Amino acid sequence: MGKRKPELTLEQHDQLGLKLQKVRDQLVHIDAEITNNFTKKSKMPELSTKAFKAVEKLRSEFDEIMCTKYKHDKTINPEQLAYGRGNEDVS
């Protein structure tokens, strides 16, 4: 039987979610720049869009896990963590 991995703390969830938000925001601009400057014959626009969609899928799954994990804790509103906080500096 495999060793159980430790779960993220609430703060770790929050910080990782903010980092994913920052990556997503950067990919929006990168995707637009690539799409506007490379022809459709190039693989660049397709790859850029795939990268953006992969991060969106990862963020969505991460958000779902967070909301499920903390849904019964009345002191925490998981919808206001990470995803729901908008563009905050996570440097």
C-alpha cells in the first residue's frame, strides 16, 4: 500500500490558487500575442491555446477540490479564496 501524501493547508491551497491565476492571466496575453503574430499554418497558435486551456482545466479542478474540501467549514468561504479574489500580487 502506498504512502499517503500530506494534504495542502488552507493557506497553501490559497497561495497555489493565486499562482495558478497569475499563470492563467499571463497565458491570456501570451496566447493573444502569438495568435496575432503567427499564421494559422504555424503550430504556435494551436499550442498556445492548448497551454491556456490546460491551465484553465487545472484551475477548475483545483477550485473544485478546494470547494469540496472546505464546504462544511462555516468559517471558510472557499469561493472567496484563490479563484474568487481576482488579480492579486503573488510574487
